[in-house]
Amino acid sequence: MSAELFPRERAEVAPGAVHVPGWLSPARQRELVASCREWARGPVPIRHTKLPGGGVMSVMTVCVGWHWQPYRYTRTADDVNGARVAGFPDWLAELGREALAAAYGGAGAGRGAYAPDTALVNFYDGDARMGMHQDKDERSGAPVVSLSIGDTCVFRFGNTENRGRPYTDVELVSGDLFVFGGASRFAFHGVPRVLPGTADPALGLAGRLNITLRETGLRD
């Protein structure tokens, strides 16, 4: 009801960083949940990523196309089970191009050539967080497409210089799209809070899924 009374509008949070509320239909969200569950089973299962300093990330991650481990991409998950990561489907690349068009419209230079080849799927339970960081392990400066499904979160979008202020907190609801490229491609960002129990029960999902599509710029 609140979404009907107070519709959320598309917003440019920073140059090149665009929030499109409610972009994914409920049916598309359910399809993506099913795909994520399939990927989570393997060949490389979902896991808490271990960091070089000995810490363990509170989110759980599974990768498609290329396997990410701090701080590089490989085709095989040498830090998990050595298996080759699941292939990146064509329909997911097309979804990424549709997302870029929705975010940037006619100003989205190069969106037709956008060719994401990896997806990082992060699962957040109510206690999971993501510290402020940059997505800079790719060799491409193409935009990052971020899809939110399930519980609402507070997404903190910062600047390109440091982890502190200035930053903007954005509420990302299930179905929301967030794209950052151009001047904001290497902005620090994170998730300081998830709001448990805010997902539509029809999704059959307890927690939050975040799917980020990227161009690695890598070749086999």
C-alpha cells in the first residue's frame, strides 16, 4: 500500500549511478531466485568467502561465469573445491543490457555493446553486512548492474576517494535495479543494514539476494 501511496521514482544518486525502483517484476524475481538456488548447489557451492587476512565475509557468495576470490577472477574455484564455475548464460547478459537501457536510457552510450561475463550472487541473512569497498578487480570499466531480491537493505553509495563521507544511503527494495558506471564506476559502496522479514512471502525467500553483473575484461 505504501508503494502505491508514495511511488518511488528513478533517481541519479551520483553521476553515472542510477536507482530504478521496482524494475524486476514479481515473476522475474521468482525466476531469478530459482536460478540462484540452482547455482548455489554447484558445481561450486555457495560459501562464506575467506579473506587473505583470515577474516570471513558474513555474506554467502556463489559466482557464475568467472569465480571471484579476493582479489582476482579465475575459471576454477581453487579456494573452494577446484571445480570450474558454472557457465554464464546468454539470457543473463541480455538482462544486463536491458538493465543498462532502463537506467541510462538514450544517454547509455555503449549499452548495446555491454557484455557482462560474470555474476556475483551474494546472499544476506539478517546479520550479514558488506563493508565499504570498490569493485576494481575487473579489467573493464563497464558499468556494474546490481539487482536486489528479497529483504530490503540500506545501500550506502559513496565517493571514489575513500570509504568515508560523502555518501548517500539508498533503500533497496526487492525488484530494485541499481547501476553504477562512468564517473561512479569505482565509487566505494556497501550494505550496513538488512531489514529482516521485509520480503514478499510469495518469493519463498528469507533474506536478501544481490546479483551483480560485471564485465571482467578477461579472456581464457
